Amino acid sequence: MNNYLERLYNGIVKENPTFILMLGMCPTLAVTTSAFNGLGMGLSTMAVLVVSNLLISALRRVIPDKVRIPAYIVIVASLVTIVQLLIQAYIPDLYDALGIYIPLIVVNCIILGRAEAYASKNPPGLAVFDGLGMGLGFSIALTCIGFFRELIGAGTVLSGTPFAYSLPEFYEPVSIFVLAPGAFLVLALIIAFLNAMNIQNNGKKKVEGCDGSCGTCGRAETCRDAKSE
Amino acid sequence: MKEMMLILVGAALVNNVVLSQFFGLCPFLGVSKQVKTAASMGGAVIFVITISSAAASLIYDFVLVRFKLEYLQTIVFILVIAALVQLVEMFLKKTSPGLYQALGVYLPLITTNCAVLGVVLQNVQKEYTYAEMGWKALLASVVNGFGTAAGFTIAIVIMAGIRERIAYNDIPRPFQGAPIVLLTACLMAIAFFGFSGLI
């Protein structure tokens, strides 16, 4: 059971696809004009990711090694088409807001990345949890970016959901935050903030057996304390 | 003619593919450390996008529409692009080894560049199709593809130029790496707003 929880933790915190691995940047920046859109994109990607991980993991002994990438692409593209038709039918508002970025889930590097790096080498159960973890990490990141952009840029909180709330009249929305530059700015600030937290935490606790000489340490490659110089 | 010029300028500058539509961000952030590699990447992207928008336009108009299979467009387009990239790679390897060497590893990477699939899907969305425009649709698709790829090249080369200089600067530790690159992109995106009055 621990293995499964470890996969979730890995996807959400340790290898968060957006903040740590910096994968799937296009939808991350393009659709996060509001928390609702971000969440919608995150959940659609998660649905595709979980099912594609399951299928690819189940078929991992059947798919010949040489044509594995085209095979993965066909599986992912079929799933994305299904998700696209479902969203169009049941949540037309979200379909209009996400537009061309729904079919572009096919080329989201997170999905092919997980297929190649994890699902093709591990049993279906673990692969599903890996997809869940990565998908949740992606959804949380997108919702978070969308929340800040919406709050500053439009002066609303969670619009489009039952919990919608508008800031009082006297707040003048800074509309550049819902435009293209705001996306880059918000993501830059969030990553810088996480970096600053990391630096502070690492100052307090040291890796076991660390004597500060990263140059000769065998674990320097994977160590977060390791100094780049 | 005027119409085509408008499509070209619109795709390259006004709606810049990276800075206002967010396609192709992975290579934009990943392969922009040096001007030389950035320019090679740009060249490869121009090459592939121009060819694939022509191929996809023909396939959409004369296969998918004809047999009423439009809902399969995502699957068909991604396969066309993947096959085309392989084909271009084999063709270049045989006929012009010099160009093949210059583009190097960047060619296969383009399959997962969402700018390629994005442009092809946009051509359909903007109705550059045979049913709407007749044979001019093919030209419009190719011009839009070329313009978009040119816009990508402009953006990635400028970014690489800036990053070559940033490398020598003393940046606060939390902002080192990705954040400073994203901030640069933010300022570039604001600068590209200046083009929005052009059309």
C-alpha cells in the first residue's frame, strides 16, 4: 500500500509536473485565466493521463519496442478525442473557454513522459496511481496559478462555480494579469517563492552524513543542497 | 495578395505563437540558452510547420471532409505530423547531410512541439478549408503556418540573445534558473503587445 501512496506524494509534491519538472507549460500558461478553467484543464488532463497509463501499462508486453512511441500517441490521441467530445456535450462553457487547448492535450509532454518513464515499466495498479498523482499535482498547480491571476486580474474568486465571489467595487482589476504577460509573471513568482522556501529549509536541516563538500560527494547529483558552482 | 500579407504579419507578429498563444513553450524555455542552437531550432520548426500545414490541409479537405470523419482530426493530424517529421529526417539525411547535421537532434523533438499541431488545428478552426475558400485555402494554410513558425523563430532567437547576457548577471538565488527566464518572457510579451495595433 505504501508504494501507492508514495506515487501520489511523488506526483503532487516531490516531482510536481509544473513547479518542479516544468512539463506541459503550454496549457499551464494558456488556460489559467481563472481558477475554474485551470481546474477544468487539470482534471481533463488527469482523466487522459490515468486511462492512458492504465492502457499502456496493461499493453506493455504486447507493444513492440520499436513502434512504442507511435502506439502511445495513438492511444493518447484516441482518449483525448473521447474527452473532447464528452466536454463538448456536457460542459459547453468549459469547451468554449479551453478551445483549441483540449486537442492539444495530445502533445502535453507530461502524458507521453509518464508513459515512457513509468507506465511502460510498471504494473497497471501502480501506473494508475502514478497518473493520479501527476494529474492531481498538475490540477493543483493550474488551479493555484488560475486563482491568483483571476483574483488580481479580474477581481473575482472562483467565478463560474457555486462559490463565486467578487472583490468590493473599489478594487481596480489589474487586467494585464489575465493577459499573456501575467501568466509568465505569476508562474515566475510562484516558482521563485518555492525556491526561496527550499533554500530556507535546506539551511536548517542537512542531509545525513553531509560534510559540506559537494565536489567529492557521491550523492551530489541528486542532492537538493548541492551547489551548482 | 493583400489578404495573404495580413495573414503572414498577423501570425508572425501580432498573435505571436509563443508570447501570446503559448504554443511551443517547451523548446522556447529549453533550447534558448545560445543564439546558435536557438536559430537551428527555429529553422527546423519553419521547415516542418510549413510542410505539415500543407499536408494536413490537403488531407483534411480531401479525405476527412469527404468521408465525414472530421471528429478524427486530432488523431489523424498528430500521426501525419509524426510521420512527416520522420520522412523529412530520412530525406534530409540522404540529400543534404549538411542541413541534417545543422538541425541535428532538434528535428525529432519537433513532433512534440505543440506549435505544429496547434497551427494545423487552427487552420481548420479559422476555416482555411476548401469548402470555404477553394484552392486559396491551401495557400492560406501554408502562409499561416510559415508566419507562425517565423514568429516562433523571432521569439526564440531574441530570448536566446537576452539569456546569453543574463548568464553574466548576479541574480538573486530564488530567481535563478526558470523564474528569471519566465520574467524575461513576461517583458517580451508586453513588448509584443506593441504590434497589436498593426492590423
